[in-house]
Amino acid sequence: MEKLIYVNKDSKGDCDKLAAIDIENFVQNRLWPLLHKFKQQLSTFDDPSIALQEYTLSKIHNAYAELERFDISIRPMVDEAIAASIQSAQQHRQAMAVSFVQALDQAMLDLNEKFRELEAMSDGYIEKKMEDTIDATMRQIEEVDSRIAAAFDRAFAVRQRVGDKITAVAGIASGRMDSVKKAVADEARRLLKYDELPIEWRNNAHILTGYRFLPTPSACWHSLTYMHNETGNIYTHLLGFFFFLGLGIYELFYSTSLASVPNFDRLIFAVFFLAACKCLMCSTVWHTLSGINDYDIFKRMACLDYVGISVLISASVVLLEYYGFYCNDVWRNTYIAGTSILSLLGIYMPFSEWFNQNEFKWLRITFFITLAASGVLPILHLVSIHGAMHTLNWLSPLLYSISSYLLGVVVYGNQFPEAVWPGKFDHIGHSHQFWHLFVCGGIWFHYVAALGFVQERETFGLCLI
């Protein structure tokens, strides 16, 4: 039995799985059931008698001997079966390996052949595609080139036709240009009403119509050729400018009134005439450009007008101080220096943001009155020296000038007559035009008074004290 088991174990170690499976089937299906039957048969003997034991032992020995014989007889068969199984398995494995390697080699050869075919086909395909693409591109280029050439031909033809039409239209256009210019000028001349103006451009609510609102300074200067509500303001001071410019040139270079005076006296008169002309020209420029729609230019021109007024007032006071203290250099120079400082203040203040606002109109008038009143202090000084009557007699020619300025301020400040009859004096006869006339009158009367001061410069100017 042990040998049988041994044989079975050896067969398991030496054979492959196919041989091992046959022996296991033999042992399990035939040998072990037989042994199991013997075991069951022996287990049925319960009697422990000696005879039974002997009989049993005899049976067992016989069975064992039978098994020994069976083992001896079956061992060669088992060994042969195992060897045949091993040989068959090895042959089968070798055959399978050879056939697999052959099939693999053939597959590799086929694969290489297919790859070469694919590579050749791919190169040909790419070359063909590139050739097709280049051909298509060249055809498109030729087509575009032909289109461009055709377009140039059409363009030249159109250019020729347009040139002919321009030549034909040029004659018509030249004839119509004057009418177009006239139409543009007429449109530029359209005057606005007071309530059509922006708030910043509104100055006198009693003048209802005739306002300009022009895009350029040149359009404003062109407005000198037609009527609007600034026409009177412009020409009253423009004509005054030319009048006093001519008067100054005549008085300084041709008149006998200043023939015997020192050159410094001529300089004082020259300053007075220049200040007067500056005031009148600044006013003219302001009223001409006040119709501009650019607010920055509008404000700067208003400041220019105020500067001109300040310079005129200061020059008028300086002339009084110069001849009042003609031979007293200390007091003369002191008063002239003070007036010059006020004049600089009058030049600076108009450029302040608030100075041109309508709500500060009263302050502007007060400032200019104060500037003019700066001459009161030297007059009081002269009264203390010469007495009231003598001083008033000397100053009497100035009363006309002072009265003219004051009357103009009253008319301008009260906006008479347009405040009483709104809309009736929009173009001619409103308060600002009267104010301009009074300013020209004040300049004239001051000039006449200055000629009298020249005659009395040594007797009244403290030269004989």
C-alpha cells in the first residue's frame, strides 16, 4: 500500500498535469472504493472471539497479499503510462512552440510588408495632395490677379468718368459758391432771444432779442457787418478809439498846447491817451467777441474790458496827482505810487472767477467807483494847502468829467431805459450804449481839464511856495 502511494506521489512529481489526472482518477474511482468496502466489512465484526479474530486476520492477510500482487502487476503499467504521457506532452509542447514561432514569424513578415506598402502609399498620397494644393493655390492666385486687373480697369474708367463730371460740375459749383456763402452767412446771422441763451451768457434780462451765439472769433468779427444788440456798444467805443488816438497824436506831436512843457509832461499825457485808447479798444474787442459760444473766451474778453476800465481810471487820477503836486516830488510820487498799486489790483481782480458773475455786478461798480475815489485823498490834501475855494476853482474843469462818469454809472446801473420798456431798445438806445457815450465824454472833459492844469502847473503845483 505504501508502495502504491509512493508510486502515486512519484507520478505526481514527474508527470505533467495530464498524466497526473489519469492516476488520480484510478486511485479515487477504483482503488479507494475497494478499500472502503473492506473497511466497512471489517467494521461489522463485533464478536471478539479468537476464531473470528483469526478468520479476520486471515482475510486481511489474504487481501493484503492480493493488493501486493496487484501493486506489483500494475506498477509497470503505471510507469509506462506516465512516461507516455510525459513524452506526449513534451512532443505536443514542442510542436505547439514550433508552430507558434512559425506563425509569429510569418505575421511579422506580413506586418512589415503591410507597413512598407502603407509607407509607400502615404508618401505618394502626401506628394499628390501637395501637388493638388499647389495647383489649386496657383489657380486662385491667377483668378485673383485677373480680378485685380479687371478692377483696375474699371477704376481707371470710373476715374475718367468722375474727372469728366468734376470738370462739368466745377463750372456749376463756381457759380453757386457765392449763393452758398451767402446762405452760410445768413444762418450765422440768425439772432437769438434772451431765453435761448445759456445762463452764463445772460446779462440783461430787459434786452429780449438780438443776441449772437457764434462758433468762432472770425464769425464774431464778421458780425460787425450786420445789426445786433451789441452793434451800438461796439461802434460807440470803436469810433471813440480812433478819435482819441488821433487826438493824442495831434496833441503830442503837432499841437502848440504842449510845445513848452518838459518831456515828462508829454509822457504823462501819452500815458493818459494810451490808457484811454486801451480802454476803448478793450471794450470794442469785448463787445465784438461777447457773442462767442466758447465760455473760456467769453470770460477772458470780459476780464479784458474790466482791465481797460481800471487802467483808464488810474491814468486819469495820476494826471490829477501829477499836476496837483507838480513841484512837490515827495507827495507827487507817493500818490502816484499808491494809485499805481490800485491799478495793479484792478488788473488782477477781473481775472478772479467771481468777478464777472451777474450777482457781483454791484461789487464791480463799487470797485470802479472806489478806484476813481482814490483821487479824493490828494484833493483833500490840496484843500489843506490851498483852501477849499482855490482848490475847487482849479478842479472845476474836472467836474464835467466826473459828472459824465457818474451819470453813466447811474444809467448803466439802473438799466435805463430798457428796464422801463423791455424789448423796445434791444438794438439801439439801451443803457450800455449810453454808458459808452458817457465814458467818451468823461475822457474828453478830462483831457480839457488837463490842458488847464498845464497852464497852472507852476502857480498851483506848489512851485512858488
